[in-house]
Amino acid sequence: MSNLNSQNQDNYEDLLVSIEAGKDILNLLIAVCDDSDCRDRLISDYEAELEPDIRRYRVELARGEPSLRSAIANLVEQEAYLQQRGKAVITVTGVEKLRFFKQFGESRSEQEVFFGYLQWTREALREFPFSIVLWVTRQIEILISNESPDFWSWRKGVFRFDTKKTAAVPKTEFEPFRSLVEEDDREPPSLIPLEDLQDLIARTEQKKGLQDPSLASLYASMGKIYYRRIESGECENFQDEYELAIEYFKKAIGLQQELEMEAELSSSLNYLAQLYKSQGRYSEAEPLFLQAVEIDRRALPEDHPRLATHLNNLAGLYQSQGRYSEGEPLYLQVVEIDRRALPEDHPSLAIDLNNLAGLYQSQGRYSEAEPLFLQAVEIDRRALPEDHPSLANHINNLAGLYQSQGRYSEAEPLFLQAVEIDRRALPEDHPSLATHINNLAGLYQSQGRYSEAEPLFLQALEIGRRALPEDHPSLANHLNNLALLYQSQGRYWEAEPLYLQALEIDRRALPEDHPNLAIDLNNLAGLYESQGRYWEAEPLFLQAVEILRSKLPANHPNIQVVWENYVGLWREGISKGDLTFEQLQKHPFGEQLLAEIQE
């Protein structure tokens, strides 16, 4: 059965009972789910449970003329069992693909046609004495009771499955597109199909040409929508939407440069750089960050908050690469701008102090990091509600500092406090809650408190599975952490499939030379080494080393850690007779390995 939270599980069981209750009369059921993957799994689940007592059939609504009655009638004409009125469930999909706005040459949109057919063909559905499950999105559900009230009154039940992933965007993000539908006097719904916005842009391109100035802001708006969806975990396909975000920002940047829209250009460059950074494409991100900062320095006062934001992001890039000496002066400059431009208890100052503290922590400069973390938390306590997520994040980071120093008794109450704030302030399946639960579990693991750590790691993973796309890198991180726990307990048979799953996710979601992939490879290799599987571990360590050396500065701590692990593998493998000195003669790092092994 599909991986569901308790409320969705209850709704699934109610739907199953309602399907089974249909007999000899029309049994119209409406299921609501925005995540097409989740919907398909649910359909497969109830079809499997209903067989062989209830035969199952599927139909998809036609585009252009989406008639529920016609779709079912065509199916019945082809199936003798249905013509004999055998007990069956008919699952209807395709509603999620219907457009709200009209296309070129249309007098009505696909959704308007669909609602019209529903309203005026209800009686005709009587001839189908089956359970009919009509799958709709939240957007359609909101509209259907108003647009087709007669049909709506015949429903036997509505079964809602809440998911993070969705193909719709909130109405608040529609404002930049409103002028494109002036001829449509309908008020846009609270949720709008994402493809409708893509179509509106395509319509503008056809009508006005690719150089029309209005497209610059539309492209940027579309890029920001995809960026937000990626960050929040709403995207249905992580990699596809990542590529779309890049495509739209590139188009925006091209027009903004031609039209000399410097403020807008700076923002688009920064967004595109952030996307590249998130994928480990550091060499592509850096010149964009630098260009954004250069524009800001020309166009803005020296203490403008936007300049501080873009400097902060550039500093974050340098930090992620281990280029601490380049990141530090930028973070210091950001804090200085904040202190001049903002009130002393402004939350943005807290964020930037926290970032500088994180840089110092990465360098082991704990005595310099601690007062900055403490100051960030203190600002948040004065400026924000006591259950604000930013406060939880900064408390979590301070706890992480204490953990890295072995100050476990000080770290634990802070980790617990961060989780408690998240539980009050965030939905139960929010990714930040998963991260903070994971960190608390990591503290317990570092203390050898495995029985307390395991349920927390499992809980963080469960939240991640509900909240994130199945190919999201954060999910891979949770899998890795649980695997590390099992490995530390000698539960190798449980650790290996988790490591493999994490590696598979990152291979789908990230570039093939992303540093996170190197960490996955290192962890899996470490497991194989623990089991004496040296020949399986060796190529994984080698690949990890090659990735990190190609992407990060030579003095980056991750390179040093993985290299030491690799040297340790060769030293141990040679001592056990599974690896030999002769094999190093043709090895790409043979001389370096030999020198360190013989030390």
C-alpha cells in the first residue's frame, strides 16, 4: 500500500469501502489529489485490493471536448462485461490536464467545457450502474460545486488526499500575468494550473514576438515560481522544474540586458546563480553572482539591503567551496551594511550573523562563531514570535556548534527546543522539521544513544518522503544518515540498500560531478570496506576523490576526509592481501597513495 500519513490513510480506506458499496446503481465518488504520482499509486492500490470481486477499468478524459459521459460510454461500448452490468469500478483521470484559460481560437476553455458537460449530462450517467471514481485537483474541486452544482449534488463522497507536490500555483503568484487575460472576465481561481501560465507566456510570444519588453518580467516571474517550488518541495518533478527555472531566468536575463533593466537583471542573475550553486555548478554560478554584485554597486547606495543579500549569496558560494578567506570579508561586509541600514534587532541582521558564524564553525573557529550564533538567537528572541521558524533554525545551528565541540549537554536542550518550535509553527510534514529532527538524532548517534536516534532518523525520513519529491537531494541526505546509524551498529544488511537508494536519488537529481555524489560514494565505499569488500569499495572511493578534486579547492576539508579514507582502504586492503602494491603501478594516484601508505 502507498506510503500515506494517517489522515490520507483514513481517507483511502473510506474510499475503498465506498467503491465496494456501489452495486446496481450509479455510485459517483470524487477523489482529490494534486500529486499525480501519489494519485497513480492510490489507484493501483485500490485496484489490487478490489480484484477479483470488482473488475477495474480506467479512462482518461479527451482534451478539447472533455466529457465524462462520453468517456465512460466509449469504454462501455468496448467492454462486454460492462454491457452486462457486471460489478466494476471505473477510474477517470485527465481532469488535471485541463486549462482554466482559453487557448487561441477557443470560445470556452477546456475547464468551462468540462463543467458544462458535467452540469447538463448528470441524468445521462444513470445508465452506468458502476462505481465511478473521478480524480480531480484541488483547483477543480473548488470550482466544481459552483460551476456544476447539479452534478455535485449527486456525489456519494469526496475523498481528499493532501500532498506537498502540486501542478498548481496560488492566485497570489498570478498578478504579473493578469494583463494577459483581460478579455476573460472570469475571476481566476485560488489555484491556477501551472501549465496555464506557461501557455499565457507562449501566447504572448506568438502575439508580440520574442523581443517584447513585457516578456522580461514574465520570464522572471515564471523563473521565481519554479525556484520557490523547488525550495518548498512542491514540484512534481525536481529535475524538470529545475531545468525550467534555469530556462526562464536565462530568457529573462537576455531581454533585461538588451533593455538595460539593471535592477531586474541583478535579481535574475542572482536567482540563476543560486540554482547553479544548488546543483554544484560552482564555476557557472560565480560569474553570475559577481555580475549581480557589480550591478548593485553601480546602481544602489552602498548600504542597500539588496546589495547585502547578493554579497551574502556570493559569500555562501565561496563557503560551500571551502574558499573561506574569500567568503569571510564578504560576510563581514554584509553584517556591516546591516548594522548601518537596519535596526539593531532586525531579523535580517540575525540571518547574516548566523551565516558568518557558520563560516567560522566550518573552519573550527568555535570561539569566534559562538558569540555570533548567540547574538543571532538573541535578536530573534526580541524581534520574532517565540514560535517563529527562523528562531528554530538559529537555535538549531547553535546546538550544532555545541555538538561539534562535544558539548552535548548544552546542545541537546537546544535541538529539542528547535524541534518543539517547528512542531508548533510548521505543518507536520515540513522539510525544516525533518532537518531538525534529523539533527537531534545525529546528536544521539554521536553519543552512542542508538535506540533514541533510530526512531528520530526514521521520522525525519518519513516526513521527507511525504514532503519532498522522490528525487530530492534532501531525501538522499536523510537516507544516508539512517544508513550511517545502521553501519555504526554493524547492521550492514540494512545500511546498504539505504546508501544505494541515496546514491540513486542524487544521480537522478544532481550533475554527475556534484560534491554530494562524492559523499554518497564515500559512505557506500566505507560500508563495503567495513565488510572487507575492498574491491567493491576501491572504485567508489576513487570516483569520490576524482569528483571532489575536480570541483573543490585542494584544501577543502571534504577532500582531506575522503582522501584519508581512500588511503586507509589501500593500507588495510594490502595488509589483508586483497590489494597489492603492484596494482598501484597503473593507478592514477599510485605514487601519492604509495607514499602515504609507506609513511
